[in-house]
Amino acid sequence: MRRHLAPILSRIVIWVPYLWLLALFLVPFFIVFKISLSQTAIAMPPYLPTIDFSEGWAAVRESVSEFSLDNYFWVFGDPLYINAYLSSLKIAAVSTVLALLIGYPLAYGMTRAPESLRSILLMMVILPFWTSFLIRIYAWIGILKPEGLLNQFLLFLGVIDQPLIILNTNTAIYIGIVYSYLPFMVLPLYAALEKMDYSLVEAAQDLGCTPLMAFWKVTFPLSLPGVLAGSMLVFIPAVGEFVVPDLLGGSETLMIGKTLWSEFFANRDWPVASAVAILLLLILVVPIVYFQRVQAKARESEV
Amino acid sequence: MASLGSIRRSFAPWADPAAKPYIRFENISKVFGTHTAVDDLSLTIYEREFFVLLGPSGCGKTTLLRMLGGFEQPTSGRVLLDGQDLRGVPPYRRPVNMMFQSYALFPHMSVEKNIAFGLKQEGMAKPQIAERVERMLKLVKLESYAKRKPHQLSGGQRQRVALARSLAKRPKVLLLDEPLGALDKKLREETQFELMDLQHELGLTFVIVTHDQEEAMTMADRIAVMDKGKLLQVATPAEIYEAPSSRFVAEFIGSINTFEGHLTEKTAGAARFRDKSGAVFNVSLGAGAADGDAVALAIRPEKMQISRERPADAVNAIDGEVWDIAYLGDMTLYNVRLDDGRIVKTSMINSRRTVEDALTWHDRAWVSFAPDAGVVLSR
């Protein structure tokens, strides 16, 4: 009895994540995809055609025949969208590099800290997650605004005599994104650096490397999987980031997340917003697939 | 002149007062927090010597090796190499190379690149590097594995790569930290002889750390036995085995029987030893312990004979019951239980295939030994 049940059970267990993906990723994806092929309309919901299965097969076929790629041509035809994509990619890329530059020494320092201190440091990296993301971004408004904490402090020190305009600029967006996603950079880097055998560095020094050369020739190449994982974890959400540019960025900042939001809510143009979303997904699938392949390769060589 | 342990050495710079010391540890101490790893230790190692640091784990032997490599700085005292004080000289400027216990092969580089690593750092020209790498690969018999990554090699092959990498720069001294620890017994024995041949061929000075006494005995010109950060004895394997200077050394190397007691009727070169059970043995004696001193008589199992009857010519003999027998092929071990409950270990070489009237469990037997079979230890 049990013997017959086991394979069925194990198959069911395997299906759970698939069902999850099906219900919460694939089905919504197709709904959005379908809307992206529709036309905007003053209706409820605000697009046509809607598929009504109650009117019979012919009606469904007629609805499907009305689908078109017009929205995609529209998105490609308007430099606003192209620029928003490009600017998002640029902001995400710069933020990723900044997060790496800050995160790497942080993670490296953590792995070199005494063992008793490491868990505390790790805790401090994770600690910000205990406060809502939105509240933390609001807090940055209080810090960065012209009469905010940062300017008051700098004025008090006499470093500046005019408040710096940081809020509502791209600088504020970089600060916000790097701040928000830094833990996602630090944690994979920490994991990669921590499992590294320190005797490798000693061996490099023994063979004539200065500490700096040993880092560059041994530590850094061996931490590349962590660098890649951290960069992906920062880059991918940063491209579609909405909250940070909306709260900290200015009106001139173009980011695709903001554009998408305004298409959806300000313009009520669901089909175009859906097309923008589908394209964003396609843009991000490329690095994700690449990342997955590199990870699989790294696992292969680890055995 | 009689040689200890049936071996005569032609290479013995330590016995030559004119020999120039090559590596000198002078009053070295190393303290980690509250733990003293190395305690006011002085030691001289000579050029071309195969020197083994032996001791239980945590005795400070690895710390000593790492101080020579430059990975630890002595808390006090100094290390000299070929007359040069190594204080403040970082590892990358020392003419020594180390083979790490974990091998520490760079996982992201091929075998070839691993071996070439140190040469590249030196700024050697490419053709020379290629030539040297090839020679090294040939030396460790891994020519066909040049392009492999370390994870594609077996433990023994990795060990060879690590050896080739540490030899590639032609260091003055090669440091080896438990080099054979990860290998199985058979491979280890093979590699021991290969290492010795290699050392002889290249004319290098080897300093090896190990906790495996058999390994130390096989390879070393001299062994330093360490415990708790101190040197207990520095001598040839034969001296360590046949003439240990203390109970710890005697018991750490091989197996040994120790009888506790004291000396009586001491004359020049000989004395009587009264065991605490009352038995009296005649022993030969060097200088040192005085009449009445509490000492231990330490005798190796193979220096004692076992027989059913007391041999007529036996100087010293004690009887008991055969308690355990272990047949090992080349020899047989007998544990004889004395009447006061102590166990005496003896061994017999099986030089004949058949033995008439062999001993069995619970037979009464006599264990006999010559006056010079044992060592009298006062420490």
C-alpha cells in the first residue's frame, strides 16, 4: 500500500511549486499579456475586447480576432518609453555598481571579523528589514530634504552655507536604491567570502603575492559567484523600482516603474501599461536566464 | 662502535661543531591570548636536513612552522634563516615555501596555472615558466593532468600538485604541514619514500610537521618531539626510539613497557632496579640518576623474549599469564598479565613458519630481557 502511494505522493510534492507558479505567475502573466493585445476603451474593465464565454464559441473567436500588437508598436514608436527603459537600466546599473563598491568591503570585513562578532554584524545587516520599506524611504525624505537632517548637520559643521538640493534628484534615487538593496548585495557576498578557505590567501602570499595581489588573484575571482548573485539581486528589482523614484525622485526622472504606474492609474490605459510590463519582463528575463546558467555551471564545478 | 637502532648515518651536521646552522629559532615564544602555543624554544636546523616536528595536536608544532613561513609573528625571540633575521619579513619575501595541510590549491586555476602561480609572481619569462612547469609536472608524474582543475583530481594527485607548486620556486626551505594526512595508508607509505628521494635529489631543506610517528620515523634525519609548546627531545629517529630522554617521548613513539621503581646498588655503568612489586632487575646505566632515585625502566616489546620456561641464562625475568595474543603476520604480540595485574607487552618476530609448542591464551609464561634492553628514565 505504502509502496504504491510513495511515488504518487512524491509527484504531488513536486507539483506544489509548479501549481504555485502556475496560479501566481503564469496565469497573471497571460492575463496581462491578453490585456496588452487589447484596445483601450471607456468601459468596465477599461479595454476591449473582453472574452465572454457565455456568448458561444463564435463570439470568442471574434474577440480573439480583434487582438493586435498595436500597443507594442505604440510603445516602440514613442521615445518616452524607450527613454524610460534606458534610464531605468542605467539607474539600476549604476546603483548595482555602487552597491557592489560599498557592499564588498562590508562583506569582506564581516568575514574577517572575530567569529563571535560575525553573527551580530550579520544581524545588523538584516535589521532594517524589521521596518517597513516604505517607512524607511519616507525617513530618507526627512534626511535629504533642503531643511532636512543632512543639510542641517552640514550647515552646522560649516561645510556648506547653502542647503544642498538632493531630494527629487537622481542622486536621491541612487541613495534610496543603494540603501534599500544593499543587504541583498552584502548577504550573497558574505556567503561566498565566508566559505572561502583562508589558507588559499596564505598560499598566494607564500608564493610571492602581496596581500593586495593575493586579494585580486585569489579572493576576488573566488567570490565572483557572490558578486554575480548580489548584482542580480540588486539590478533586477532596481530596474522596475517604483517607490524610490516616486518618493525621492523628481519629475524629470524617467523610470519604467513610474511610467507604468502613470499609464495604469493616471492615464487609465491598461493595454499600453500591460505592454510596458510585458516588455519589462522580457528585458529582465535575459539577465535572469544568464544568471541561472552561470549558477548551474558554478554548482557543476564545485563537486 | 655500536650504532643505535641498526642504522649508521653519514649525514650528521648536528654532530659536527663546525657545521653552520641554517635555520635558528632563538628563545621563541608565541602567545595567543592566554594560551602559550610555543614556550621559550630554541632549535637549530641544518642545511639539507629532513627535519620533522612531531607531537600531539595542539603542541605548537604548526605554530612553529607558520612562524618560519611568516604567517605568525613570534611574541618574543627571533628566527634566523641562513644568518638573516626574519623579523618583519612578510611571507611573500621569504625564500621558503609551504605545502599546506589542506593543499590550498586554487580551485579556479588548472593544475598548470597553480604550479606557475609563484613563478608568474616572480616575473619569470613565459618560456621559462612553461619549461619549469613541465619539469615539475614530470617530477610529480602528472604530465597528462596539466589542464585539469583541482576538483577533477584524486586526493593523492592534489597532494602532488601542491608539492609541485611549493617546489616550483626552488625555495631554500620547504615547509610541509601534515603533508600526507589526507592520503590512505598505502599511498602515504609510497609518498614518504618519494618525498625522501625528492629531497635528496633537489638538495633542499625540508621541515615537516606531523603527528604520525611512523611517518616521522621513516622520513626524518632528525625528529623534534614537542609537547605543550616545549621541545622534549631533538634527535635522530633511532635515538628517539632507542634512547628516549623522558617518559613522554618513550610513550609517544611506538609502544613501550614502563616499570616504576627505584635504583639500588648503583656502580659505574650498572645498577639494580627494584620494581614497586619487589622484583629486582639488573640494568645498565648511563650518567644521571642516583642511588635511591625514583625512576622508570622503559623497555620496548621487541627487546623482551617470551618463553614457557625461564631461560637458564636470563639475567632478568618475570612471569605471568598470557592474556592477549595478536598475530600480525610478520610478528606476534603477546600481552602478559603479571600477578599484580600489570600488563607487559612483548613481541616476537615470526622468523619461522612453524613453531613447536607455541603459547596460547592463559598459559603461564616468562618474559626475560637483557640488562641493556631498557632505558632508565628519571623524567
